[in-house]
Amino acid sequence: MKENKVYKFICHALCSGFGVGYCPVASGTAGSLETLPLAFVAAYFYGFWGIIVATIISLIIGVIASKEVLKYTKHDPSLIIIDEVAGQLLSFALVAEALVGNLHAWWTYLIGFALFRLFDITKPQPAKYFDVKVLNAWGVMLDDIVAGIYAAIVLYIIQVYLPIL
């Protein structure tokens, strides 16, 4: 019985970004902001593979921990922000090599953050499908993965055509 309480606590801590998901307003935005230092470290030191590995780890932890949290909440509650972590990380994948060792890329992080939030909030297909039809831990995570993919593509296009990034 005690082990189950510990597991439940750990899952809630991971899903909520160690409490950020309990932010009373815009917890998804807060979760995305919380992710930016991790994205910076992963991209700065490890480039594309750093972003991909961090995204995969977040996705795996997110699916496992969300499955537990969903036993006690409605589908995709605002306290779960680990999906934002995975999606926000992924949004930098296609520009990650330009971020390696780059201390002056704050515009890239700002634009990547804004693009991810735009796609996460508007949920263009198939993100909407995962959000509405896949009512389990995979649905919680995959709508943000799709938003991250869309953000990554647009951010890459911006990087190609604007020398500021």
C-alpha cells in the first residue's frame, strides 16, 4: 500500500513538472517555459541528438506517469505538463545544430516557444484527433508531439529565410 502512494506521488510530480502544472492559470504555457532551459542545455551541448533523446525520455516518462495520474483525474488535466515538455523540446529539433555552442540564439528559443504554444492551443489535425479521440496517456502526449513537429517545421523554415536565427 505504501509503495502505491510513493508511485502515485512520483507520477504526479513528474507529470506536473515538479509542481508547475498546478499553476492556477496557463499551466501549459508555464510548462513550456519551464522546458526552455532544458532545451537550451540539450541543444547547446548535444545538438539534434540531445533534443531527440530528451524528447524521447520525456515521452516515455510522460506516457508511464500520465497513465497513473489519469486514474485519478479527467482526460488531459491541466496539471499534466510533461506533454508540453516533450512537444516544446521537439520544436527545436530541426534547428538544433544551429544552436550548438550558440549563446546568442535567444530569438530562436522565443520564436520556438511561441510557435509551439500556437500549435498546442489551436491543435491542427492530427493533434485534435489525439486530443479528442485517444482518451489515454498516449492521447495526452501525442497531441503535443504533433504540435512540436509543426513548430519544428515552421521554425526551420524561418531559420532558412531569416538570418537572425
